[in-house]
Amino acid sequence: MTFRTAALVAGALGVVLLTVGLIADAQRPPTDVEAVASLDTSVVVYSPEMVEFADESRIGVDGSGEIVAMTARPVDADAWLATREATEVTGLPEWEVLSTQAYEVAEPEPTASPTTSASPSAEASPSPSPSPSASPSGEGEEAEPVDVLSQTSTDLWRQEWSGTDRVAVVASKVPDGETLVIASRDGSPLTTTDLALSREVNDGWITPLIWWGIALTVVGAVALILRFFDTRPLQAKAENWRQGRTGTGDTDADPGSRRARRASGAGLPEASLDEPASPATGATPTTGATPTTGATPVTGATPVTGGSPISGQSPVSSRSPFHPVTGGTPASAPSTGSPRSAQSPAVDEGPNNGEGGRA
Amino acid sequence: MNRRIIAIGTGASALLMLTGCVADVPEPVTEAPALEQEAALLEAQSDRIVEATMAELALADEEADADLLTDRIGGDAVTVRKAQYTLASADDGPTPVVLPAEMQAVYSVGADTWPRTLASVSQPADEDSTPVVMLWIQDDVDTDYQLRGWAHMIPGATIPAMAGTTSGAEQLTVDADGLLATPEEAISNYLELLREGEDSEFAEQFTADSYREQLFASREALTETANDAEGEYVDTIESDIDSTYVMGTADGGALVFAPVSVKSSFSVDDGIVEIAGAQQPLVDGDIEDVAVYEYRDLIVLHIPAADSDDTAGVVAADHNLIRITDS
């Protein structure tokens, strides 16, 4: 398989990945969802289990008029709901759906009546207080607003929230173990109840998939384009240019240059430490009056004291690349005419010498 | 054809991958968390009840009209208050008993059934008064808690510790065991003590209290007066078990709220019983040689636990005249 074929295959794969990624991105499921159930009763109930299930989520109910959300002990809510038609939210079968059913009061455990014994009293008990219920208004008159919640006792409700046409309660606001009862104050049917939920969506792969698809598609596209053009002239030009830049051929070395000498196999110059280096005054670019400075790549430039010339007694070999470089120390005295001319260009001609200095 | 297959495959792949993107719906919670506070009424609820009761009472007191006692006050409380309004209507008649609105303690039960009780101990109305113990009853879930009675604490008596709102006090029955005596038995014995006087065999079963001391003192004085007129003085004392409620105390004892009817018949042989002017508004009928004073009292009786070394005793009681008849 040639490079071009591999690129084309990669491009085809890239198109597939890109397409899948874009479709997935367009269909990416939302993190925040709202589970909904429709209602047809004026009362909806969230049991303590369902409230616990909702956790930090928001429970909402829509209807018309004032809607009141109340909490009570489960036994009290059961007793209150026993004579009322209500819908209970029972679960979350799907992320967007709440399941409901007609509320059924839990069977109470049989308990003894607190006053089962016969009374020896002959005293009649006082008559009960009159009913607080109001009589209906006369015919033809506009009906007064009905408040079905206040027609009976409200002593059982521990907490209350209310709203017009909608009431929403964060489930965590409902104390543990309490039942949440939501009812329309005028007795009109509620329309919907919803539970706002946040869910985990594992969509971290979509964006990388898209970028990988783009990259591979570009590679394939380039390979495809190049397939329709004869690029050999350009390749030749590029090759020549590259050779011209890199000089990798066995020609082109300037005559007399070091490269030419190296190419011709010229031997390395040998430097003898036994013979004093002859001053090459004429060729020395620096005069003896020039103080040696640290900038001078002098090897064997042992600090000169008292103007003593460096002789062969010195263990320093200018060829030794490992000799401690002391040239950094300025000479204490000018070394005019000193054999320091070992730094002469003659030395410089030895490529190893120069390389040793760089080592 | 190939393009169609590729397109379908690509779309199906994307959808297939997306189905794995969303976590499954959470598992349902199958067990309800425990109630943090099991009392039938929390402090905020009982405060609302007390406040509504006192508002209704204040309105009725202002009008001196017991018919205004409808929602939050009922039973014997209405009967007694109506008699007090009647007495107050007479010249120099006594003013109705002051029921302080400020409470120093409120006790709710943790019962799951009805009727349920709510008791409170008020602040003293003044320096000369003792705190008032009040009793509310809720007959069922659809009716309000109603103030059904009250009684001033016996001087020196102590209300035992009661459970708080975390669990609520236990709603006991009149035949509850685990006590020195069942509430019904204790009431029966105490009423027998009231009938027989200090020499009763039950006198040792109960600590001394000013309620029975005053009853005995009054009986002695009126008996002597009746005897002087060759008449008779008889107390008829009956309990009302149906309207008796029992709350458990924190130490395993019980606090019994027992309505008691007392009829004191005063007769003379030849002559007419003269009713005091302040009591005239309560006279029902023509009083001649017999006058029957009817009282509706509330006795609050503390019964210690069976293993306790304490003695049962009345901690609060009021003697409320409600009517005077001729028979």
C-alpha cells in the first residue's frame, strides 16, 4: 500500500468519523431534562420515597388559580387524602416521563380506640360546635371563590408554598419522611406535574471524534487532489533545491577549502610538543602586546608569571582538549614574543585543534 | 445504493453510540426516610393553633358572647366560658377567668390516630395566679384542634417532663398499663376520695391538693348550714371517661385530663334557698327549697410509672359553676 493509498483510506475513514460526530453532536442529549406527567385531579401527591428520589430536583405543578404545596406526616396526609381524589407520582420510568396512579391510602394498622371503656357518666356530652361551612350563595349571583383547603382543618400541614397557576418546590426543602401534597385551592383539576432533573451524558467522545474526522478528511482530500495532478516536475525542482541547500553530493566543495581538503582525505596536521613553536609573527593576527584575555581560546595558556615564556616544560599540550583551560585568567604581563604564538593560524589549520577547542 | 447504505450505516452508528451516552434513570427509592420530627404538631403548628384560639377567645370575650366560640374553642370550654360570661353580666359579677395567651410549654402527641391531644402550660396571668394548663383536642384530621378545657395549676404542683417534638408524647388510653394505676382506675379512686372525704381509704394514694381541700371545706360548711335548716347537702360527683384523655410523660408516667361533673344539692326542710346575687344569672328555674349547683370541672392528674416511688396527684384543677337548677 502506497502512501497515497493509505492517505485516501484515512480520508474515507475521516469522512465517516466526521459524519458520525456531526450527527451525534446534532442529536446530543441534553443534560437537564424535565420529566412530565399530565394530571386530571385537583390533588397530586409525592410520597416520602418519591421526594427522597427527587433529592435536589425541583418539583413543579401547573394548573389554574392558586396552587398550594403542603407537607405533612405520611399518616396525616393519608388520613386527609382518604376522602379525596388524588394522583400519586410513583416513579421515573424514562428520563422524560413521570409515572402516576390514583392515590391509594395505605392500610392503617389496627389500633385500639383510646376510649373503649364504657362511661359511667350520666352526663350528656356537650353538643358539638356548629359547622363552619358556609351556605351556598343564592341563585343568579356570582359564585364566590371556593377555598376547598380551608373548608377543613389545616392543622396537619407543616410547611406550605403557594403560587398562581404554578407552584414549584425544591425537593430538598421537604423534610425527610414527610409527604408532599399539592392541590389547587379552588378545587380545579391540575394539568401537569414535572420534575426537573440533571443527568449524566457521556458525550465527551463527540468533539474529539469530529476533530479526528476533520484531520483525516483533510489528509484524504490532499491525497485525492494530488492524484489528479502530475507533481513530478515540482518534485524534481524540490529535490534539486533540497540538494542545493543541503549539499549532500560529492561535488560542490570549493577548491582549497577545508571541506575540499577533508573530501580529498588530507591528513591531520601533527603538532609536536617537544619543539618550541616558532613564532609566526607575520601570521599572528594578534601582536604580542595584546594581553591574553579570557576570550582567547588559548590552550596551555597557563598564567604567565614574571613574563616567563611557556616552554615545553609545561605539561600543557595545546592539542589536549581536556587540559584545564586557564586562559580565562588574564596574563599578568604582556607576553610579547612569547611562544603563545602557538595560537597562530598554523594551529588553526589543524581541524582537530579547532574542534578540540570547542570540545 | 452504496451511498445510501453508508448514510444509513453512519446514522445508525451515531444513534447507536448516542444510546450509550445517557445514563440509566436512577433506581427508585423503595424505603421512606425516617421522619425527623414525629410529633403530630411541630412548634410552628402548635403556635398557630394557640394563636388562633386566643384570637377567637379574645373576640368572644370582647363581645361576652359564647356563640363566637365556634372553631377553635369547643366542648366544656364553651360551656364554662358561657357561664362566666353570664356571671359577668350581673352587677358586680366576676369577670371571666383570664387565660394567658403566652405559653411556657406546649406538648404534642406523636399519635397516628384520632382523637389527638395538645396540652400547654401558660404563663401565670398575674402574681396571684398559677399557670393555666390547657387542653386541645382534634377529633379527626378534617377538624381543627379545639380548646376543650383548662385548669389552674395546684400551688406547689409540678407538671412532669414531657416528650418533645422529636417523638411527641404518647397518646395513651384510659386503660393503659405500666402505671401505678390505669388512668380509669386512678380517676375512679380519686373521685371516690372526693365523695368520701379525707377519711377515704384512697386518701393515701394521692398527694394533697388544694382542689379537694376546698371541696371538702365547702362541703363541710354547706352541710352544716343545711343541717341548721334541717336540710341536706349532697355532692354527686361523676367522671366523663369518654371525654378523658391521657398523655404519656417522659418518665413513663401519664398525665390524665379528666372532666368531672359535680352536682351539689342544697336543700332545706322548710324555707327557700336563697341564691347569692352574683350567682343569680346562672339560675335555671324556680329555686325554692332545693338548689342544685352544677359544676363542670377539669382535673389534671399525674400518675407515675409503675416502678416509680412517686405518688399520684392532681397537678391542676378548676371548679367551674355552670348552672343552678331547682332539681
